[in-house]
Amino acid sequence: MKLVIVGGVAGGASAAARARRLSEAAEIVLLERGPDVSFANCGLPYHVGEVIPQRDKLLVTTAVRLRERFRLDVRTRSEVEAIDRHAKTVRVRDLDTGRVYEEGYDKLILAPGAAPVRPPIPGADLPTVFTLRTLGDADRIKALVDGGVRRAVIVGAGFIGLELAENFVRRGVATTILDRNRQVLSAFDAEMTTAILAALRERGVEVLLGQTAEAIAPGPEGVTVTLTSGDSRTAQLVVLGVGVRPENPLAVRAGLEVGPRGGVRVNEFLQTTDPDIFAVGDAVETAEFGTGERTQVPLAGPANRQGRIAADNAFGRASKYRGTQATAILGFFGHTAAATGQSEKSLKRAGRPYRKVYVHAAHHAGYYPGAEGLSLKVTFDPATGKLLGAQAVGGAGVDKRIDVLAVAIQAGMTVFDLEEMELCNAPQFGSAKDTVNMAGFVAGGLLRGDHPQTDWEAVAGLADKPLLLDVRTPPEFAAGHIPGAVNIPVDELRGRLAELPKGRPVVAYCQVGQRGYLATRILMQHGFDVSNLGGGYKTYQLHTTARPEGTTG
Amino acid sequence: MKLVIVGGVAGGASAAARARRLSEAAEIVLLERGPDVSFANCGLPYHVGEVIPQRDKLLVTTAVRLRERFRLDVRTRSEVEAIDRHAKTVRVRDLDTGRVYEEGYDKLILAPGAAPVRPPIPGADLPTVFTLRTLGDADRIKALVDGGVRRAVIVGAGFIGLELAENFVRRGVATTILDRNRQVLSAFDAEMTTAILAALRERGVEVLLGQTAEAIAPGPEGVTVTLTSGDSRTAQLVVLGVGVRPENPLAVRAGLEVGPRGGVRVNEFLQTTDPDIFAVGDAVETAEFGTGERTQVPLAGPANRQGRIAADNAFGRASKYRGTQATAILGFFGHTAAATGQSEKSLKRAGRPYRKVYVHAAHHAGYYPGAEGLSLKVTFDPATGKLLGAQAVGGAGVDKRIDVLAVAIQAGMTVFDLEEMELCNAPQFGSAKDTVNMAGFVAGGLLRGDHPQTDWEAVAGLADKPLLLDVRTPPEFAAGHIPGAVNIPVDELRGRLAELPKGRPVVAYCQVGQRGYLATRILMQHGFDVSNLGGGYKTYQLHTTARPEGTTG
């Protein structure tokens, strides 16, 4: 048995190590185009920021180690140029010597990754315009920062763009970040990104939404980036973080099927349309967990798991990949945003029915010092309560709630299961009713009909406005409320029912939804047509803050 | 409909609030013996330690608030002395006025909680000997500490004992803690407690295991506590934290069935043997999630959930309690220990077949600064891989892993599901292969037969010792190894197979199990009778450190 693996980072390196554990006898050739195998891609921005000062910490393993420990035939700087599926050979070019040779295989695993997209704009190829994918890229960006770059422009406010922005701030580089979307972190629903947007601005990052770089030109102080608005910014360093594209040319030339966005098509065994060729990692199109729809999710965790599974299948063990949930997380100076499963945006795009709830709470018992705010959004099927997705933003404890919900989604659980979860509870760690339980209570109440809920977008879209009933205290009301709302504190509500119209729908709200829920229960039982505003005033604020802002910095 | 609830803390208060949400029309009477409703029990030790200096922060809600917001008829200092099930009345004593009266009910919910056990030893009733259950208890203990107590003895190294020890240390009180078990935190398996034990000692707490207080006598410097060993300690303050006992006299007198450990028997609807009487919280015997066996778990989370469910059922909504997983967590100066599901001890006691794996890892990517060590133990069914329990100890990230596993147990997941979990991964939060995934890989490999594992206890118990093969580097070996082991580093193993005997079983090990796994794979494929030592040298150390220690401080 001879296994050839193309690409030696996350998926490829995992496949190779797994293959050796499965077979001491197999011949395993690992071909990597770059100089490094298995480096910590996710650490690159933090090396630039000197959070991880030692470069060699990013080398998860080395070619030497892989040879010694796993007896792999590792060849770096070796580019695979073609696959001859009939002869079962690959054509390899040694990038150092220029030598080209054929290498035979019994099974082939493709793990070439994805390449950062370089938009076709004038100046995108200037020497101070970078993408960030490899250690070499990080070295070059860091060298410029070390050399005293004072201004940078980052195009794209996705994960890499924001991580880099954090590290540029750390290094004292004045940073402008652009995104053609009208929000940062487009994988998230807009309202869940407002805290990150605010944190960026607090740290002095200029954030320009709804626009991108139209051209980059050399100038006296580095380069000048022309924006969609016609405005411009000068910088000594530009980083393009506008997404990645599967490295599919090898697969395409070999006649393997690829999807509409370029990902190599694989079945649940990660087999391409050629049964002897597997593909894994950022280069493939996989199934979205839950819906089974085709998706491309370039993340290290799935890549590692896929590598392992492809190796199993290459050695004749039927092993299935369950699909990708797109669990992802971002840290920005102590602020955290994380998501798993489907966003509301993606549900809307797919035309899939859903409901959603928001919980705004503290990450542990409020009476214990250090509690940090946390906002959680959960989407679910309105017929069955089955969980579809979750997003959270805050500080500490965001990762925990999203991990809990990622597992719940994996298990096919419903919002009713969230009500029953028995999670760690001590004042420093959680609450007797955890944020996740609370999301279950709110959603469960909604589905049982105990707790009719109206989402802000629905209120905003109505021609005949319902009566907005603010049930918070007068000082809370005075500090800010939804225009047009009337104020009756929940504790006075039972005595002031006569002030409310019976014929007109009432939408009650409080700060986060809890008092609004009680008000809804009271009014329902007194015959009012009432619902609670989902997630209360705080959610209303998230939605209105997240509105398109043009180019304001 | 008239609902009477006995007990106004976690379960009772939850039941009352839920009941009001279900019915505006119902008459709801909440009878609480103490002066406070719904206080934060879990916060009491931290109030003593002045981590939570403001006492009123511990009042989750007040009688006034419950009256205003939920229109509850809240009566504090009101003790229920008897239930007349035939007449459907309770006899109530007003503890302030002494007045005794009857209160009728349609449905009754008992939430009396559990009382701390006061062992029947001489001096247990001395004025400076306390238990810690109520705000009043905390006030009295805190007053003594504020008054300059210099030495304290805590009897019982369970959750409350250890939390109090932390806070005594904070206040500069020299503390001795005793436990009749030969370990701290007896809810945990002994080897998982060694880090907490070490942390206690590092902070200067004297920990005396395998002994308890046999007598307490007044003396010139406070009291003298006589230990099982015959030795003694003087102190100005003694706290008894040796467990709780369900407050069942009311139920027993009413002829309701109680279990062998005193918990009020309830069905899945939390109904006692009288269908109009429900019981919740620390006073009840519930089903252990998974096994369905009867158990008593006094925790706030389950009490809250039960209160809600009992109220549902009282109002005719069939709502089932799924059982208790006993998810629990302890913090001690940045060290964390958490558990969910069944301990190995309880599996052994029940004679239930199980296997176990250990993972020792960092709580996030090792290359990012601040990674803290974490040890995770997972038990599972050897036939199906179904998860049975998990325990973890370390610092940050322990709560997250146990919450993830609590959900996985709730969902009935297997170790194979752990392999596929897609959890948050960024350098500050996790790893592409999370600790939970790793536990799945180890356990899955074990069950698939790829990765035979021998537990240390099995090796230790064998008459014919296997060859212990240490596959770490010579410096690691020199720094400490299992007596009798031979050292062949894994990277040299393939070239030194001739040094190993084919007839004799080999148990390979490394530091945490990963290199031992590779060594096992290599040797298996070369025909050796080999297994990997579960959790490596680190787990061996946990086991040997956790051995009985008698009275050493």
C-alpha cells in the first residue's frame, strides 16, 4: 500500500500521522509545496503582534519530527503539478532543484488548502500589499511592523482581519479596516457584532463599512488606498483578508468534480469522484451538519478530523464525516464572539422556517465579582424546537456556551432539552439557571404558546403599529426607550390594566425580556392580545446600532 | 386553585414564580421558616471571605419583591408543623408571634431543603461550632472572623468545607481541614483530587485525611478538637461540613414515603406518594440520570428545575424530571475541579462494567501564552461506548469541558461522538483537537481494538508483571519513571525491536499517553502483546500521589 498526500498542514499532516498509526508497512509520501509542515495557522496574527514572540512555537511539528516519529517520506518545497488517474501517478516538481518526477500511488489524499483571494484591483500586487496564510507571510508583515510601519489598512473585517487589527493595535500601528458588508464579521448576524464593532473603535481602529479598496497606488508615504466612497487612506502596509478560495487547480485538471464555489466534491467518506482519491480540509466542499447542504468552511478543526477520516477510508476502514457545523470563535481584546450552526442570515437565504430567542445575562452569578455580560442568540425550528444555530458575544464564558450548544446541535437536541441541561454551577462559573437554560425557557415558552414573542424586525415592519408597552421602571424608561412606547412598570401592571386598549395588539418589553415575559403572562390571562419583544430593549438596541452606517469611522 | 409551597429558597421560590406565570388567578402561599427567601446559598463562603462584601447581594430576591412582582402570599418565619392530607390543610406556626393556624391547599409543594448533619460527638453543640446553611450561619461565622479569630478547624473536605477553607485563608485564619475519607472531595475519584489537595497545602491549609473530629471541648484558647488519631487541634471556630440530611420530618409524619437515606420519594412528575403533594430540591430522592437509580443530590440547579416542573404538574401540565447528573464544580484559588455523571467509585460500587481514559492537555493552544494544564477523565460503557461520567481538574477551561460532557451524557452520546465534536477553536480558547476530542480518540481507539490500554491499577495488581516500556526521552526518564521500567524512546523504537521480549506482555507508557499510543501501534503491528498505560506517567503519578497518607499534614 502506498499513500501519497498532497499538502502537509492541518488535514494533510493529520492524515499522514493517522495513516502511519494504521499501518507500519505502508509507504507514506507527504508532499508539501511550502517550506513548513503543520504550522499553527491560527497563531500567525499573534506572532505579528508579538503575543507569541518565538516563531518556532508556531511550528506544530517539523519535517524532521514527522520522519523520525512517523517514518513519513516528507518532501517540502515539492509541488504536485498533475495527477494521472489512469496511471495512478502524480507529477512532482522539486521547487529547489527544478527536478520534475512521477510518484506512483495506490491511494491519494488531497489536502492543498485554500488560497487567500487577491481581488483584481489595481495595485493588489504591490510589494507592501499582503495576504496572511503562511509563516512566510507573517514574517514579511512582522518585518514591516518591526521596521516601524505607522499606518496599515486591512481589507476585510472577517476573522483574520480582526485578529490582525488587534495585533496591529498592540504594535502601535494606526489601523483602518474596511469591509464591503455593512457589518464586521459577516459570518455572524449583524446585531451580534455590535459589541465587537464598538470594541474596535474603542481601541482606535477606524472601521469603514459598506466599502472596500477600489485601487492601491504607490505614493510618497507608502501606498494610497482608494475607497469605494472615493475617499482614500495612506498606509505603509495593506493586508487583504477578503476570504479564501479552494486550491482546486490540481483536482480540476485531473477531472475531479468541484462545486460552484470551487470546493472539491467529496462523499461522506471524503472520497472525490475518483474512489482512489480523497480530499480534505479547506479545499473541499462538505455537507452542512443538519441540513446536508453543500458548504465550504475553511477551519482547522474540521480539516484535522477530515484528515483522520480520509486516512481511515484509504486503509479500508469505513469512516464517515458527519458534516461541518462551522463552529468559530474570535477574540478581540477580551471581547469574544462565537457561533455554531446556522446563522439567521443563512436560514433566511435558505428560506427555512425558524424562530429565534435572545438572552442577555452575566457569564456567572451576578453577585460574585467579575461577572461579564454575555448575549446569546439561539435559532430553532418552529415546528419541532430542534436547534439550528447559536451565536454569542461578550467576554468570558462565551466559548463555553457555544461549545455546549455545538454539542446540543450535534446531538439533534431541541430547545426543550436546553431547559433540562445540568451544567456546572458555582458563583465563579455559572448560575443555577445557566444562560443556556434560560434560552431554553424562553424558546420553550414560545413554542408552547405560553410566551408569544414578537421580534423587533416584525414590529418595525408593521404598518399598524402595536402598542409598545415598556414595563421597566421609570428611571430605566427615562434613560432610553423605544419611540412611542408607554411606561407601566411590571409591578404596577395588575393595577393599571384599565389603561391598556383591549382591541389593539400590545408588545411588551423590558430590558432583556424577563419582566416582559411576566407582563405578557399577566396580560394574556386578562384577555389582551399581547406578545413579548424578543430579547427586550437590549436586543432592540443591538438591532438599531447594527444598522447600516455608511462610511462613518 | 390554591397552591401552598413549603420552603422559599431555590426550589420553592422557583415553583412559586412559575406558578404565578401559569396562573394569575391562583392563590399561592409561600411559607418559609427562615427570615429570608431565595438567598444565594452558594455565595455564603465568599461572603465570609469578603469576596462578596455586601450581604444584600446574596438576597436573590426578597419577600417584598415576590409579593409585588408575583403577587405571592409570602410568609417568612412561618414553620409548617404538620400536613393533614385528608383535610388538605397544613398547620403553620408563626415563629414571631407563636400563633398556630391551619392553611388549606389544593396542591402542596414541599421544598424544605436539607439540614447540615451535626455529628453526635461531644461538644458539637458548643457556641463556636457551626454549620453553614443560612445567611444567619454565615453572619455568625463572619462575625467571629471579623472579630479576629486566628485558628479554625473545618470538619469535612467536601465542597462547602473547601470553599470555606479558601475564604478562611483569604481572611488570614490558620485552617485545619479534616476528612474521614482518605481524600478530599469524596464525590470525585481520588486521583482527580491530588491537584486540589496540593493547592490546599500550598496555601498553608493543614489537611488531615482519614480522620475526623471525635470530640470538641472548650479550652483556654477557644476549643480543642480531638482527632481520630488521638492528636488534637485548638481553634476559636469549628465548622462542620460533613454532609446534609433531607428535611423530611414533615413528610414522614404525613405518611409520605421516604427512601433509605431519608429523601422524600417522588415519581418523574415529582409527585410524592400523595398525588396532591409534590416535593423538590435537597429534600427529595430523585433518579440518577442514565441509570435511573435512586440518588440524593443536593444542588441548586436541579432544585430550581424541579421547582419549575412541580409547579407545571400542580397546574395540570404533565412535565417530567429527567433525573440528576450531579454536575458539580469547585474553585479553589484558581484551581478548578468539576464532575458530571458517575464517578468511577460509584460505577465500581454498582458493579457496572466500564472503561476509562485520561487526557492531560492544555486548556488552549500550547503556543499561545497562558495555557493552563487540564486533566480529564471520562468513563464509558465498554460494550457501546456510551458516556457514563467525566471529571476534570485544572484551572481555566475545566468548567467548559465538563459542561460539554454533561450535555453529551444528557444526549446519550458515545465516545465516538466525542471524536466528531466541533468546538470553538482559536489559540486563546481551544485547540483544533480539543481535550474532549482527544478523550474520544483515546476511548474510540480502545473500543475499536486499535489501542489496547492497561490501567495502572491493573498493572499494580498483576502477580506476573509485564515489561514496562518507557518511550519518553532519556532526560524525561531520568527525571522520574515507574520502578522497573526500561527506556526506549519512541523515535528509536522501530530500530530497537530486538531488545523487547516477544513472549512477555509489554505495557508502554509516555508522559500523557500519546507517544505510548504510537509505540503500542508499532509494537502491535510487529506481533508484540502490548498495551498502552492509560493516561501515561502523569496518571500513574496521580494515582500514587493520591494514596492514603494517614495524618501527614
